[in-house]
Amino acid sequence: MLLRQLEYLVALARERHFARAADTCYVSQPSLSAAIRKLEQELDVPIVRRGRRFEGLTPEGERVLLWAQRILAERDALRHELSVMRGGLTGTLRLGAIPTAMPVVSLLTTPFCARHTQARVTLESLSSRDITQKLAEFELDVAMTYLDDDTLGQVRKTPLYEERYLLLTPETSDLAELPVATWAQVSEQPLCLLSPQMRNRRIMNGYFTDDGVTATPAIESDTVSGLYSHLRGNHWSTVISHAWLHMFGVPAGMKVVPLKSPAHGPRVGLVIAARSPEPVLARALLDVARQAGVHTALDELLDVHLMGGQLTR
């Protein structure tokens, strides 16, 4: 059995198409097909369900795929361990993040690259479900997501910050000068909010419900940038996480107002698959995260935008 055969199998399972899998592996389709047939012969089990096109993996193939992903991940971990022994961490850190955490990722990736100049980072915006799947399938080294997500499975967690929610509203709004706004008051404003499939929006919906109201936004978006794109006309209001201020700030003509929320908001942090040894690149990012002071940096930024730091914590 060759590692290359396992790479072909993983690519085929990912692409679900022989020609596309071959392209990603930089080989011809006949070469990829022949390698997988040889793997079937060596293991003496059918791996691929074949018809006129790729139809999926057999039950035996699904088990082989899990081992292939694990073996290739261990191969990469060995390479990274040896690179450290040679004097510098190399390789590519595969980082996934939920869309609402993307605005603060640079607080970790920038110091990581400064410390490990020979390493690279690939960053994906992913749903919580995709993060869980990619961690289990060894396609991510580490992810930034909500730590209270029950679907994460067996992972190790490193908290970074707690989300704190704010009203972003035009300076001419009747709520702009309030020291703290209620969710009921926010529901009466012309709103643009994240889409209901986003976990951040579902958390907000819970706060609206607790205040006895339902938010009915005129505009919904599945990206933070989509919300901010509507704010420059000083017509719409929105609810943001304080972490978004790091990337987007407060647009001209807008005012940020604290919202009445629980003392402790949803926790966002890093997660890695619970396996030993920890991947070297993931461990290196966790080391950076423990020293980056993300929680403090975001709180200090919020205080600046609240004009002198007057905030009920």
C-alpha cells in the first residue's frame, strides 16, 4: 500500500468525481482509477461503488477512507515535527472559522506568521456543521467557532472571547443617545440582520424573545459585510457583535449603543480534534492564542467606540 493510493482515495471521496479527483492530484483519470483498484486488491475489499459514474463508497470503503485520512494526517504531523527539529516550523496551517468570527482571525494569524516565518495559513469561512465534519475528517487543523455548540463532538477547546451585542444605529435615531438599549426597542427600528440559518442570529432571536418581541428585519444577509454595506445611507440599524468592530469599525453617521444582555455572552474560541499527539501547527497557533489577549484587545476597542469606556459590564 502506497500513501499516494490513500491520497487518491481521499480526493475521490471529496470530489465525488473521478476526473475532478484526478485533476486535484495532478494525474490522469486512468492512473487514479488504476491506483484505487490496486488498493482494493491489496486490501481484498471493494472500496468504490462503480456505475456509469462515481456512485459513492462501499461500507468497507468508508472505513478505509477514515483510516486513509488518519494515516495522511499522521504523515503530515511527522513532517511538521521534523521541521521543528530542523530549526523552524514549516507547512500549512489549515484554519476554519465561522463567518461571524472571521473579522478577528487576523489577531491570531498575524502573530502566528510573524513567529513562524516559514509556515503558511489557509483560511476557510465555514458553518459550524462543516467545521465539525472537516475536523473529524482531518481536513482542518484548528477552527474558530462557538464553544457551546453541542455538535462539535470530541474536541479540545481554548476560549478567546465572549460575544457582546451592540446596536449600530444612525446618529439621528431616537436610540442613539441611550446608555443601554433593550431588545424590544431595537425591534421597532428599520433593521437589517443576519439570516436565520446563522447561529449568531439564532442567539439574537433568543434575546428578542426573552424581551417579549420578535424581530422582523427588512433585510437579511448571510455575511457580516452584507450588513455593513447597508449602513452608509444612515437609514438602517443592525445588531453586531463587538468583535466585528475590529474589522469594520463604526461607519460615519452611525452610533454604537450597548444592548441589555446577560452578563456572559456566547463564548468563541479555538477547537482542535481530541487526538494525541496534537498537530504541531495547531499547537503553535494555540500557543499564540494564549498570548494574544484577544478578549482584552476587543474590550479595549469597544471602550474606544463607546467614547471613554463608559459601559455597564
